Amino acid sequence: MANMDLELGVTLLFMVADESTPDSLRGYNGWAIGLTAAQVAALPPGVDNTLTVKGVVLPGYKRVREGTLEWVMSPPVDPVVTMFNALPGPGGWADPAAQAKWASVGLALLDMGVDRAAFITEYPNLYNAAIANYLAQGN
């Protein structure tokens, strides 16, 4: 079902459960709330956020899938964030620009609907391949 802007200027935001959604949040799967354009613009970016709906705090992230605005409910400590923070190893992200670039590519992939379990497995492989190529060039 495509998300439609209603005649009153409201966009529907659908709550979505996936493989990482805790059992305690699965009951909210399928909920839809109407948001104004300003509320849609104010939705937090990234994957480690919360949305409060009628007093219920729902950790997760926004995505647009097949024209539908969704809030994908995730554990309070999102495994995607844990994986991303661990990518560069114990020294962490030394270059904020590199961190921002890798984050924007990762978020774009998630926004396109890439399976989160596959993403958690394959995104580090992509990062490691880039590092291996860099080192093979003698850097």
C-alpha cells in the first residue's frame, strides 16, 4: 500500500516490525499515525533514534519503502549502530568525514529496503574490502 498524502495535508507513518524488533514492540506493527509535513521533516535521521507515539517510546528509524513512510522498530541498542561503530576497530572513527560518508551510504542502503540482517553481515565486508584495496596500493 503506497503512502498517500491525504487531502488534509497529513502523511501516514506506518510502524513496522522486522527480524530485530523486540517482542515487546511487535504489537505496534501496522499502527499508522498521521503526520503533518513539519512533523515528517522533524523525524530523526539515522538508525538509532526513538519516536514517541501517545506516550509509547518506540526505538527505531524512518525509511521510505515503495512510497510508504515507515518507522522500523528496533531494539533500544540497534545492532546496526553497534556494527557501524565497530567497523574501524578499537581506535574508532578517526576521520569524521569518512564516518559521515560511510554512514550516509549505509543509511541510503537501509532506506532502499536492504535486509537488516544481511546489512549487518555484508556492510563490514564492504568496508574491509575498501581497506584491503587501500593497503594493497601501498598506503
